[in-house]
Amino acid sequence: MGMNVNLTPQLEELVRAKVDSGMYSSASEVVREALRLMDEQDRLRQAKLDELRSAVREGLASGASEPWDAKDVKEKARARRAAKAPAA
């Protein structure tokens, strides 16, 4: 299937530079690689979104949240850190 695509001057220069570098043999090859990378990025983004949605569902299913006290959390963390500290 043939297709004509209009590029901005900046993108056209980028394609030319890639071909001129010798990494690609044609503008079509550059565009195909760019589309493959875009497809891969889309799949990764979708996988991350699916993972986030799963985590949200898991959180919602875990029940109601419980109140917490920042001072208490800090005290417990400091106690744990002090217990790990080597004796001087």
C-alpha cells in the first residue's frame, strides 16, 4: 500500500539526517521504524495503564481506609532506624 505523507520542515530534515547518517537506507525505512517505536510505546503505555487500573481496583476492594497519625508513623520509623544503627 502506498501512502504520501506531508511532514513539517523540521521532521523532513530529521528524516533526511537519519538517511544521510547511513543508519537507514530510505525515508520509508525511517518512517517504518518510527511507527514501530510509536506502536511499542503505545503498548507499554497501555500495559502501565492496565496495571494502574488493577492497583486501583485492588485498593478499592481492600476495604475502607483507616485513619493514621503522622507523628506516630514518624516515631515508629525513627525507632526502626535507631534499632538498625550500629552501636558506637
